[in-house]
Amino acid sequence: MALEGLGDLVINIIISKLGAKNAAIVACVNKRLRSSASEEDLWRNFCLYDLDLSVPEDPLGNPASSFKEAYKLWKEAFGMYPWSLVKRIKRCLSVLKTWVVLNFPEVASTLRRGASEAEIEEIEDALGVKLPIPTRLLYRFCDGQDIPESVSPENENLSALGLIGGYCFYNYAVNVYMLPLREILMDTREFLRELSLSNGSTYIVVAKSSLMEKYFFLNCTNGQLYVGTGNLHTKGEMLPCVPDTLIPSGHEMNVCQQTDAMLLWLEEHGRRLQSGVIRVRREGEIRSISLFPELPPLCSTAITNGVRIRASACFVPELSDLQNDKEKYHFTYSIWMNLLSEGCVLDGIYFSSCQLFWRHWVIRANESIVSDVSDEAVIGMYPLLHADGDEFVYESCTRMPSSPGSMEGAFTFVPGRLIDPKGAPFDVEVARFPIELPDYIF
């Protein structure tokens, strides 16, 4: 009876704080509350907050008559799952999809519609596994990507459309995409045969590179995600991709079913994309998501005499050898260099260009120097930098006996050109950047 004395605005505010489930319960009390609990703006907010829906539509993308109806259709479609988990996974995938639509629409067009319960059960029966609840829900929302397994010169750009992305150095290139259910079935069966695993194995292939070999495996028993090393085919060697401490185990996993490594992995990937830690990079006519970090502390920046050097490293698990104590971990590193608009000023003299001549690297593992290199150029190239010109980017690689480690050094430039120097050579700092085994492996 106390509610009778409250204004409509106050009642609407109170109901909005209750959440969708309690709003539906309140609507059963009387006509006035039913009217307030049926307001379209109220359910618009519920749909936006819980399901990231800005238009009323069902889980298949079909228009709904109202936001209240849309919410009801979603609840009916996913009623067998914990609703808090449904909201979390919808939010995770919305972050990824929104980012690619804005920054890399070519990838957005490869994302498949969600699979049905029947399609998921068919894969589970064929492989003799039960997907962890979070992974099952992920596939209900998005059935991986449509990327051709074989890439011809005519559609070479398709190989760079992986949602997870990758890296390239020398002639080595990796770009990882999320497998649709049909490819999970084929690739998992192939690996069961190749690695001589029994049909009772609970590992399934969930992501891979369409270029050089790189495979990610989900253990359907413990919910952890693994990536193959250089010894995958000979010894079945893998590394966990998510900190084990974040994965529920045993009774806890069976009771809550609120997270697994696939979900944590994709949430972390979304955070890195949103924050700009990793970005889309172009090489020639091909764009891709690059896993080289571009923000501190994983990326260092130094400016010396107008020359800016950025540097970062990325772990390469598929080329690492955990049995080799001297060269256990394989890393690739990326160096960006450019001359700022003010050019370089040496002893009060302005120069609009400078050219690289020499490099010096110091590489450490656990603060012990493992490599000290001085040599001409970088990967056989002598980049010429112009004031306010494009960045010159190059990638190379190194092996480390242990982690963590670091790399730093200096580049020697000459003002003008090597064939026509305008002054004495000068050194440019490459600030120290980390080379270490990451908590999350992509």
C-alpha cells in the first residue's frame, strides 16, 4: 500500500533498480505496477545492460516486436544456462564484434552465426566429449569464423583475417582464427590420429593459424586452453594459455560452471584490443591484427635527436622447445622507427633526413647478458627516414634460455644519406623492452 503514495517516476526508478527478473515479478502485483514494469524504455535499458542490445531482436538477429519481447525471447533461448554467464559471454563477444566492426570490418564479415544446441550435441557425440558450459555458450553465440583452409594467391588476404591475429618475421607468418564446429571435428580427429591419442582424449582443436602451423587445444575436462610448442607433433608438448589459478577445478568447476580458459582468453583479448595494446597493422595491401604490443610497459619508446624508436616483443610458442635449456623460448620482436616532423638537430644544424648504418643489441635473460651484437643495418636494410615520414617497421627473432628477459640497444644514423652524409654519425637509443613468457598466450 505504501507504493500507492509514490509518483510514477519514483516507481519507475525503483523498478529499474530491481533488474529484469524482479521487474517481471512486480508486474504481477497490480495494474499500476504492471504498467510501470512494462515501459519500453525500462526494457530497452535491461536489454542494453544485460545483452548489449540497442535494437529489439531475437538471438538469431530477427526483429522483435518490443524490447520486452526481445528479452523474453533471449531468456527462452538460453534458459537452460546460468543467466549471469549468458550476460557475461554476450558482453565478451559484443566487445570483440564492436571492435572489429569499427576497426577491421573484414573480420566482422567472417564471424558465423551461433550454432544450435543440436549442432553442438552432434559434435560432442562425434568426439566423445562434453564442452565446458562457457565454451558451449560461446558457440551458441558465434560458431567461429569462415576462413578458407587453403589460401591461393587470389585470396591471400583471407589468411590475415583471424580474430586472434598474429605476427610475421622474415618469411614466417602466423594468423590465428577461431574454428567453426565443422573444422573442430575434422582437425581434432586428425590430431587424435597423428598424436596417437585415444578416442577418450578430451582435447579438441578450437583455433589455429591459416598460415604457418599454430594450434590451440581446449581440454574439455579441466577447462584449460593450451597451445602447441615446437614439440607438439613429436612429443605432444603444450603450454597453458591462461593462468591455472584462474581456472576452477574439481568440485568448484562442476558447481559454478561460470568460467573456463576460452572465456577468460577471449575476454583478455577484447581488453587488449579495446585499450589499444594491440592493433591492426598493414603490410603492403594486407591488414591483420598484430600481437606486437604498442603500449607501455610491454612496448618501449625513446626519442633521440628527433628519431623515435618503439620496440616490443611477442612470444612464439609454436617454435619454442621446452626440452632445450639453452634456447627454450622463441620470441619475435618488432621495431618501429621514424623521424619526427622537426627533423633531427645536431649541434644546432637541422637535417630533414637520416639513414641507419649500424645497430647494437644487448639481450638479457634474468639480468644475465646472453647476447651482445653489433653489426651493420637491420635484416640487410638501411632505412632512410624523412621528417614526418612513415614509420619504418621490421621484425626479427631471438631465442632465450629463460624468462623474464629484456632487450635494449642503440642505432647509429648518419644525417642525410649514407652516400652523401651531411654530418657525423649519431646514436639513437632503443629503450629496454621486456622479453618474457606472458600470463596469457595468444
